[in-house]
Amino acid sequence: MIEVNPRSSRTVPYISKVTGIPIVPLATKVITGSKIRELGYTPGLQKEAGYFAVKMPVFSFEKIRGADISLGPEMKSTGECLGIAKTFDEALYKAFLGAGINLPKYKNMIMTVRDSEKEEAIEIGRRFANIGYTIYATKGTADALRAAGVPAKPVKKIEEESPNLLDLILGHKIDLVIDIPPQGADHSRDGFVIRRNAIETGVNVLTAIDTAEALITSLENTDQHHLTLIDIAQL
């Protein structure tokens, strides 16, 4: 059991919109004694919709100076956005757009991951390379990528002489930083500096492999120049 409380979360309006079920009015009537069947609903699954809907959290780390953007179990999102389309991949891509991740731009990215994530990171790097991205990585990650046949350009750590990773970020030519911090508290000051400077420079930063996999999946399978329009007033 995670939580039990008598409230309506901010997810409810999204669910009501995409299912067409007026959840709040129905819940109000149920609280006052009405039965679900009396309100015109029966047990079972909602009929299958002709579209996919993806809800994605939105973060505002760039507005909070000095905050680390690495995610944990605590709530850090400041809102949510919704992507709707006829296919899952396009809905996912629209959700990323709504969350402020608008790619590709320069098709340059930085990867730096801990050893336990390198195997999954290699496949993600391969997929980004296949859609035309140039990958920069610190030595350990670059060696792992190149050993697996994924082209990667090694870049010096931030404590080393210029040009180094920080110079690359501040050069305004990077689309994306995939930086996977260690479990728990981030004991790597380098990682914090990388993420913080990237966010303040307007670079998208991902700190989880599954988010990176979702992003590359949406980029691989969506025509960014021909997105479909869905009139949410007609859902």
C-alpha cells in the first residue's frame, strides 16, 4: 500500500478527457449514495479508443538555481502534459514535446553512465547513432561504446584541461545529455556540475535509462514534420 486518501489527483482530468467518463461528477454522486449501475455504467473494461494518450511529467529545474535534477522517489514535477495520437509512438513524441524536449536540433549528444548501466546504454547509443547523432562520452563510456561498434568521440572530464565536457555543453551545440548518477545520493560532484550547467544552458538532460529508451523510440518511429492533429474537444 503506497497511499490511501480521499482526494482527486491532478491525473483525474486527464483520465476523464481521454476516456470520456466524467469521473468527478460520478464520484460525487457515488459519495452521496448513488450506485454505479444507476449512473449508466456497468463493470468491465472501457471500450477501446481510436487513439493513444500519454501523460508525461514536466519539470522546472532550470528555474530553481542550484537544485540537482536527478530523480528519486520524492515528487519533483511541477506539472504534466498530454500527448494524443493514433499511434503510441507519435503520442509519446508529442508528450516529450509538451514537456519541453524538442529534438533533434544539432544532433550532438553526451553520454556518461555508471558501469551497471553500460550494457543498456550501448544499445541506446547505437540507436541514436543510427538516426544521425554524434555521441560524445567520457573515457569509460566511450570505450564501452566503441568496443561494441558504436561510434563515440571521447571528451575530457570537467576537471581536466580544456577543451573538456563542460566546454562542450557551454558551446550551445548539444541536444541532449544522458547522465546516469550513482544509486542514492550523488557523490559525484562532476555529475552534479554537468547536469546543472546543461539545464541552465537549455540542454535536455535525462537521468534514467528507461526515459532515454522512450525518447529514442519516439524519435525512431515518428515523422516530426507531419504530426497529426487531434481535436481534444471532440474526444
